[in-house]
Amino acid sequence: MAYRFTDLLPEDFSDSALRRDVLDGLVDRPKTLPPKWFYDKTGSELFEEITRLPEYYPTRSERAILQANAAGIVSGSGARHLIELGSGSSEKTRVLLDQRPGPGSVYTALDVSESALRQAAEALAVTYPDLVVQAVRADFEQHLATVLGDPLTGRGEGGRLVAFLGGTIGNLEPQERSVLLAGVRAGLDPGDAFLLGADLVKSPQVLLPAYDDAAGVTAAFNLNLLQVLNRRLGADFDASEFAHRAVWNSGQARIEMRLRASRRTSVRFADLDLAVEFGEGEEMRTEISSKFTAERLEEELGQAGFGPDGWWTDPEGRYSLSLWRPV
Ligand code: AVJ
């Protein structure tokens, strides 16, 4: 059984968004860029490598929690429709799909990457011949109402499970999180549920190595962003002039990944006719990875109109999966 592919993004979505983020983020102080630009082919491969690092526990922890609790999560929500935000490879989703209630179950994968969507959908169609697979190229910060409002994703039928896994919620600023959570809430009906994967606050002695591993894979992942900007916007970054940094911002309970200029340098963006000056030691923030507590999640989800209906962590209490109901 093939899969249905829907494209909600304009052809040049990515180019215009990248230009806007560079013009907004690199002319400001501190310089910042959103982490979505890490994920070109090389970046996606480096991220897969990160998930196998001994220091980087979130992916393994989430998978272990899913494997231990998928039956309860899926049967509890009676989900005939599973809708996943930022589905990527849909690898970890298989643990949930293995618990699907039966033939005719529907899985809707939402991601900005067409190649990731098609690759995942083709693989799922082989493993689960009785599963209806819908791949939607969309930006979950813009298209939630469209996707969750669509009868094809079971709007009005009740028993839908919207999943946002991987701890990606941590990459969003508080304001962006509340917009996303409000969007999910608006798209849900009574009887639907929201499954959230979120990394938890813990000692910087554990967190910093997870974002600055001994093998230097995360450093390569971060520095690869400069290659993305060089290739896509005709910039002339010399990666040897920048160093990877991971910082624990205790005030905001988040890891910040940065690229630090080891000397004064000027970068020219040919496609934007823009020159960006970096002072010696100046840092460009390339990602935030917020860490949560149960209380903080209950507060943010509560403000968005959700009530708690399940909380699971790994034995070490490092990562959480939580189920929320519209109230
Ligand atoms: C994409 C959110 C799962 O923030 O932990 C991994 C990305 N950045 N190492 C995270 C990431 C650095 C990751 N998530």
C-alpha cells in the first residue's frame, strides 16, 4: 500500500526562510540562528551519529520509555489516528505503531524535509501494509490548524494521538512553545490526546558532555551550519576561524550551542549582498535545548488548555514522556 504525500510548503519555503533568519539573526546582537538549518544531508547524518554517542542519552532514553509504555499510551488513547510533528525518520514511532489498534489505522507524518518524509513513508508502507500512511511536508509552526483540522487526520472522530517526540520542544523559545501548544490544543477534540517527549533538568556534568562529546561529533554538527550557509547563501565562512561551544544557561534551564569566532573576521554573504562582522571571541548562538521539570511542563501545558494524563521517565529520571488531554 503506497502512501499519500501532501506538500503545504511553497517551493522556495526553505530559501526565503533561511534568508529571513540570516537577515534577522546575524545583524542583531547576540547573533542567533534557529537550529532547523543544521539539518542538511550532512547535518542529518551527523545527528544520527550523535544519537549513538555514549554521552547523548535523550534518544536512547526516549526509546526505552516508549518500549516500556507504548501499549499503555496507545491503548489508553485508543488512537486510530497517530499524527507526528517533526517526524524525521519515524524510526522511534514504530514502537507506537506496533501497538496500533488494527487495520485501517492512520499515521500522518509532518516534517519540513521531503526526502525524510518519503524515505520514512516508503519504509513504513512495507513494514505495516495495513497502515494508511500520510506524509505532509509542512512547518508545524505554521500549518497545525490545516493538518489537525483535516478530516483525513480524523478530525471529529475522537481518539487521535498527536505526538511531538525527540525533545524538539526544547529547541523552541518559551513564546514559540506557547504558540505551538495553543495550535495543538486548538486542533484537538475531547477524547484526543497529546504525547510529548521532553528532556529533564539535570546536572551540567551530564548535560554539557551530551552537547560537547569527546569524539567531537556535536562540534562537527554545529560547525556544519557554516557549510550550509556557504553553500546556500554564497557565504565565505572559514570554519577554522570558529569553535564549537556548549554552555549551560542555568537561569533559563537550557543548553545553548554557540559558534565562537577565534579572531576578528568579516563574512560576506554574496546572495544577500551582506557583510557580517565578528569580533574576536564573539559568539553566534545556533541552538537552545531547554530542559524541563514536571512542574514546568504542567504549567506550560496547563496554560495551553491541557490536563495531565500520564507521566513516564527512564529509570535514571533523565528524560520524560507525558500524555496530555484537552481540558
Ligand atoms: C533535535 C532536540 C533532539 O536538542 O537535544 C543534539 C538536537 N543538538 N545535539 C537536542 C541536538 C545537539 C536535539 N534535538
